[in-house]
Amino acid sequence: MAYSIENIKAELEQFGKYKYIKAELLKRGYTVADLARELGVSTTTIFLILQDKTKSKRVAKRIEEIIGVPQGTLFEYTREG
């Protein structure tokens, strides 16, 4: 399901990044544990990334791919450049 950047930004502001991403992952059939297994990281690492307490371009890019948003929409540091 594709969303406009404006809608995504509004939802991020309304719900917060962590809740928004977690809900969008669940809509697509992913739990935090599923994502962690797929990427070979701990669930703690996923939680820390979702809460912006640590960074991982690889994990962040995969989250954006799963949700179907342009690179850099949810995690600015994933923008190519």
C-alpha cells in the first residue's frame, strides 16, 4: 500500500515514529522478532533502531523497503548521497 509523503509525515507526527513503524510492520505480517531473524540481529537492536537510539543503514533500509516508503523517509541517514 503506497502512501504519500505528506500522509506518512502526518502519521509520524500523530503516533510517533516507533508506534508508526511497528504498526506498519505488523500490517505487513512482520513482528520485531521476524525482522530480527531475517536480518540476523537481536530484537533489542531492532527496538533501539526503531527508537532512534542506535543506527544501522542495513536494518533501516530493510524496514523502509518492507513498509514501502522512499529511502530516507523514516530514517534520514539512509538517504543515498
